[in-house]
Amino acid sequence: EAGPTMVGDEHSDPDLMRFLGAMKRNMLGNNFSEYYVNDAPRVVLDKLESRGYRVVSMTGVGQTLVWCLHRE
């Protein structure tokens, strides 16, 4: 997959979002904000792994891929 990659919502940890280089945006018509990066998911997952996160599961929803991660 190629970027951009959605990495969080308006309630996400701001320090983690800065670490990922994420930008906050509000898409027209949505009443919520989301964080995204231009990196491919592989790059984002590698960065999160360096912070102790591990992939627990992954699924596809339409043309969207969703990863569930956990940090010990």
C-alpha cells in the first residue's frame, strides 16, 4: 500500500502524532478531525514498532486496510 495513512482521531496522543509526523485535518462534511501522514503503512508500522507497539490483527474493509495494535 502507498500513503497517505490515517493514524488517529482528534483524541489521539499528541506526542505520538508528532513522533509520526502526522497532520490534523477535518474533511469537508465530517464533524470530527483525523490525523494522517503521507508515509506508507509499512513505514508507520515500523515507527510504531520502535515505540513498543505490536500488530494484533489486520482486516480489510472495502478498499481500506485496518490494523489493530497493542503496546505492552
